[in-house]
Amino acid sequence: MIYTVGNTVMIGKPVKVFVNGNKVDGAYYADTERGIVEFYPQPPRIKKPERDQVYSRTLRGKVTVEPMEQA
């Protein structure tokens, strides 16, 4: 299944993303079938000279997505 920021947080279901058992902070796209996660590393870095884009990274492996507990 494909998880994006738009289809999880906006409808009130935030999730945690794991690749090979390691939590990935800043993930904005996760495909559990293909094993791909795209995320923004912290601290964010701006691409130059565009200045309207942020560097992102892609991880591959066994992707699992779990819902966060809401208090």
C-alpha cells in the first residue's frame, strides 16, 4: 500500500514508518509493496540556486507502517 502525508495526516491518522526495523523521521512517501521510503533528512537543507526545493533521500528495504497512538 502507498502511504503519503496527504492520505494519512490530513484525515487524522498519523503513522510511524520503519525500514528494516529502523524508524524513519520525516517520511512523506512510503510504498510497502515496493519497499521504498522517501524522506527529508534533518536538519532540512535548501537546494541552491532554486531555493524552492528541499533535499530528500530514498531508502529501500522492508517497509512497515504503524499507526501512532492518539491520546
